[in-house]
Amino acid sequence: MKYLVFLIVSLYTTISYANTICSGKVYAVTLNPDNGTVKLNYGYGHNVHCNVDTEYNGVSPASCKVLFSQLLVAQMADKSIEARYNDDFICSKENLGDHVQTKHLLYQVQIIN
């Protein structure tokens, strides 16, 4: 019985605090020189994820510059990425945001395959 209760609580906790992993081939990485925004398209439309000049969406300019470099490497190598977000949602163009602002906090990017 104790095992069953532990299992149910563990599953509930895992589901409640799930993060989302979206993946796809990097089609475009852009830097807007006027305002410093970095946009990414990996199959879910162009989404703004950070800014190289000022903190944006919880991402520091230094981290944004590293992210921009990492995304360029993935694009040039014709690789896909896994992007991890802070909450639970279904990966889609509508759920990730638009070319003005992303709807979810990106906290990790990994180049895959």
C-alpha cells in the first residue's frame, strides 16, 4: 500500500511540474541590429527568445550571445536542436509565440543529431 501511494504521488508530482521539450531542424537564426533581438525558427515559426543588448525574457545579454552562437553552429551544420521550456504545453507555432515575443521561457538548448 505504501508503494502504491508513493507511486501515485510521484506520478502526480512529475505531471504537475513537467517541462516541455520541443525539437526540430534549425531553419533560421536572426539578429536584429536595431534592437538586439535574436529570433529562431526550428519548425515553429520565428520566435524571439532573447536580446544581445538587454535582459529579455529572463535571459542575460551574455547568455543570449552564447545562445546565438550555438544556434548559428546548429544551422550551419544542418543540425536539429532540443529546446527546453519552463512549463507544460504542446509544441506548436501557436503555443510558442510569434515574431514579437515568445510565450514560454527557454531555459536550455541542445544540438542533436
